[in-house]
Amino acid sequence: MDTPAKTSPRKPFLMRLGIGVFAIGVLAVLAVFVMFAFGLRDLPVWLSALAGVATPLGIALSLISLVREHRKAAAG
């Protein structure tokens, strides 16, 4: 008896990129929080900038990917 092949569609590249950027941003936020909790006050500017930019950028990329996927599915 043949069973249908399990075909799971891969996430689009933009979605995977958004998830990765978001994860890097969350790690940067955690690093800033831990460093601040241990008493470090002069945190690196690049780390603070990464925490402030990467997290919302990852969310934005993922949302754009979701909208594109929905439009593609609705069109055809």
C-alpha cells in the first residue's frame, strides 16, 4: 500500500531571514539586560544598537513574508 509522500512546504527565505534576525536581536537584548544587571553601565553602542534594531527588523521581515504568502495563496 502506497502512502502519499510527506511534503511539507519550506518556509520562504524572507521568513527564515526574519526569524534569524529576530533571534539575534533577542540575544542582544538578553546580553544588554544581563550586562546591566551585573552593574556594567557603559555598554557597547553596537550591542545596544543591535538590540534596538534587529528585533523589530526581524518582526517586520516576518510580517512582510506572511503578507506576501497570503497574497500568493489568495491569488492562485
